[in-house]
Amino acid sequence: QVQLVESGGGLVQAGGSLRLSCAVSGRSFSRYTMGWFRRVPGKEREFVAAIGWLFGLTTYADSVKGRATISRDNAKNTLYLQMTSAKPDDTAIYYCAASESAGTREHYKTMPYDYWGQGTQVTVSS
């Protein structure tokens, strides 16, 4: 069974940085496309970033492009999201997710994700 556990959320001042981690247990982490999503209460879940398993290709939502960096450490079965220049609009619950689907980078945003973490709250104060 695959389990994902996010950490690193908390309170950040606007303009500051945050780093989220997602520890993945179970087999085959290195073969998953991994993604970060976020949800604001009352709104739909939003794609943030994703990273492929084979070449580590990445893709980002326009809202975080240039401010966010997604990375993975396959030896540690861990996914990361580094974000700089944080904005109040970044306030949300952040979820990591794993996909067993095959696809190109263009599909990372829309491909089905099979496993999800429980989320970690990030609050950016103005």
C-alpha cells in the first residue's frame, strides 16, 4: 500500500519562502509521476506542479511559475516543493499525489493521480 505524508506547512510571511516535503512509503516511488496540488476551502483543487519519473521533467501552474521548484529524491522516496516570494494567494492546503499513469509532461496536470496525502496547511500572511 502506498502512503504519502506531507510536512513543512505552517505560517509564512508574504515574500518569504516555504519548503514542503512528501514522504512516500511503498514500492515504486521512482516510477511514479509526482505532483503537488492545493485547495482553498470553497474552491476546486488546483494543480501546482508535477515531476516525471524518468527524466525528472517538470511542469508548473502559471500562478507559481518562476517562484516554485518541484524536486524529488528517489533514494529517499521524498518529493519536495520549494516556493519563494510567497503571496497570500498561496494560502491553501497542499497535497502531494502519485500517479501510475504514463504520459508526457503535457499530461502531468490532467493525468489521474492514484494516491494522495492528507495535506498540509500553508498560510501566507500579508
